Amino acid sequence: MAGTRGHTQLLLASTLYGAATLAAAIDAGALPAADRRILVVSNNSSVPETSERLDQAPGFGALRGRFDQVVSWNEAISPMHPSDWSPGSDDIPLWQRYFRLLWALGDDSLDLVVESLQVAPALSFAQVFLGSPITVYADGLMSYGPTRNKLGLLVDTRIDRLLHLDLVPGLEPLLLTEFGVPSQVVPSEDFTKVLGEVAEAAADAGGDDLDALPRDAALLLGQYLSALGILTAEEEEELHLSMVRGAVALGHRQIVFKPHPTAPAHWTEPLTAEAARLGAELTVLDTPVLAEVVYQKCRPALVAGCFSTALLTASVLYGIPVARTGTRLLLDRLAPYQNSNRMPVTIVHATLPDLADAAAVRAWSPPSPERVAAELTPLLHTVGYCMQSQAHPRLRDEAVAWLGANLSAETWPYFKRRRLTSLGLPGAVPARLAFVPRNRTVRRVARRARALKKAALG
């Protein structure tokens, strides 16, 4: 009836993986009913104009029917970049009126479903639609870590719950728990069903590339960490080369490398050459499909990578053997300690075997939920407390107890002595030496000594 106020759900997604998570949540009845569901797609790449939107990706057609409409956040806020733009507080009513007109929302009541609420574009999206309830969904391992930024009173009080995939059975998310937000699992069977549909649609769209991939190969997942300033380009190349060597050492002669979508194309040339030198054949998968599509179409014999969420989906959802590489280096390089990638790296390092240890890779099996609860959860609570101690004071006693009983050469990579010192935790710099880094005279003398040494060597 004309004039009747409707109820619209706005679902924000920036990746095909996230859109698949939303589709699974809809299928599972994990989202409230709505008169309309509008998928708002955001392209957060550094130069959005040079990369395709998620609704243009192979396989998206299988998800399209879950939504009544698909709109672009980038087009709506152009020429601003989604990762940089946020509404001024005085302009929020004007922006909301603009979006209601642009997307024909009228005076509908709105539900927001967003990912990565701690940063733009999701935080900006929540600020624009002031007063609307918020459901947060997690499309990766970061949900097991603490909330990294303050959300503000006009946002954190509106969050109803956190939806997440059960990527580490037995482990509960820390994200948003400081606000008392309950978490809810999106059933794995619904997610794998959706991924099956995406795989079929992707095969139809880019079947030649997928059909050409060897079966039972080792699948290597590339990441673009040098773009984040975590590794140098040379270190990242060596990381990928170590994947090739590790796969060959395990007996694999067919290798598929899936590069990060934004990584330079020429990065794959040394990998092809190294594989050939070792007597293996490396195929580069240039089609931008989800790793899970490859799992279903080609059934790899091994999946190896650094700290990609796809490592956990391979193991937990598809029962494919997995291995990690480079995580110890990353635990050392991530800065500041609060870097939100720390929790995914910690989980992968703690639970998966090292690719360089062939015996460990062959013998590994996923930890049981009971073992995760007993061993992994206390470690992650301790790391989470060290990352965001002010948000999680309730975890301090657990962190003190764990550090007091478990700090060793094996567990030290998860922590920084300076961080433990600043929080007054076990493993801190001894009190009698704590003055040294803060003493200006000592620092000045040290700088002078270094300068004299450099002059003498020069």
C-alpha cells in the first residue's frame, strides 16, 4: 500500500568471500527478515578504477538472487575513496537524506549488516545511517582478535551481534566482546553450499582457466605483504620461493600458484623458474576466483601459504592438508603490536605445521575443539590482552598466569618484551634494568658512540 513504511536491510561487502558469507547467513536464517535486501558493494583497493568490483567477479552470479538490488558505495561517494572518507558529524543528516534518495529508501526503517566495523567504509556507513541497528559479520580470522579502534558511542551501542564462520572450532571471537555483543556461528554447511554454487558459476564464467589446472597439485597462496610495508619486495619473493621449495621437498611435482589479486604480474617469473630448476611444473592461476573455488574444482593435495584465512577453510571445511610459512618472521615484523593482522598470524603459527618440516606436515591433523579450548584459547586471550589491554581488563589475570607458566623459546615469538614491560607482565625487562631505555643521558651517550663508530669505519 502506498505510504506504508517498509523495512530494508543494507548489507555492505567489499569482497566476494564476504558476500558469500552474507548469502550463507541469509540461507541459514541468521539475518532478520526484511522487505528488501540491498547489497552495497565497496571496492577498497588502492586504485579502485583499475580493479573489478566484487559483483563483477567470476561466481558472483550465484549470489545475486539473494539480494533485491546491488548498488555501489564507490559511485555514491565519488570522488572520495571508501577507505578515507567519513561524514562530518554536522553533515550526517544531509548524507542520510542523500542516500535515501539515491537508493530509493524512502522513510523505511533500516537494518545495517557490515564487515570490519572498526574502519571505513563500514564505520562511515554506520555513522551515516545513525540510529539503525547493526549486525557485524566477520569474513576471516580477525574476528578472533580484539576490536582495534574505538567506535564511538553512536555506533557501539547499536551493535546487536557478531556473525562469524567457525574457522577454528572450539575458539570464540574476542571482537566486540567488550561491548557485550554476542556472537553467532554461520553454519559451515550453509557456507560450503554457497561456495559450491559460486564454484559452478565461476567455472561457467572462466572455465578454461580452471579446467586447465592440474588435479591433486600443491596450491600456494600468495599474499602482497610488501604493499603493507610488512616485508620488502625481496623478502616477499623469498617467502614465495620457500613455498615452492617446500612443496617440492614434500614430493609435489605439480604446483599451482594463486597470486594476490593486486600483486605485480612479474612476481611469478622467479617462481616458475625455481619450480623448473627443481624438476616441478608451476601453473599460475590468473583468474580472480576464490581459493575455495579451486578447492572444489581441482581438489589440491596440499594448500600452503602465510596466514590467509583460506588455509583454515581448506582444513576445516574441505579436509585438505595445509602448511604455513613465514609466520615467525611476520610475528616479529608486525608493528605496532596492536596490528590487527597479529591474531590471524598467531592462530596460523600456533595451529598449522611449518612447510619446511616435511614430517610435521605429513603427520599433522586439525586440533580438536577440546584441545583448542584448553591450549589455544588461553594463548590468544593473552595475545589479545597485550594488544588491547584497556578494552579487556578482565583478561589480565589469565594473561599473567599464562605468561608465568608458558614463556619459553617456543612461545616468545608471540610477544614483545617492550610490550610486556609496558603492561607490567611476566617476561618484562627486570626492574633493575628498566631505567635504561628511558634514561636520556644513556640514550645520548649511545647515539654518540654509534656516530663515532660509524665515522671511524667510514
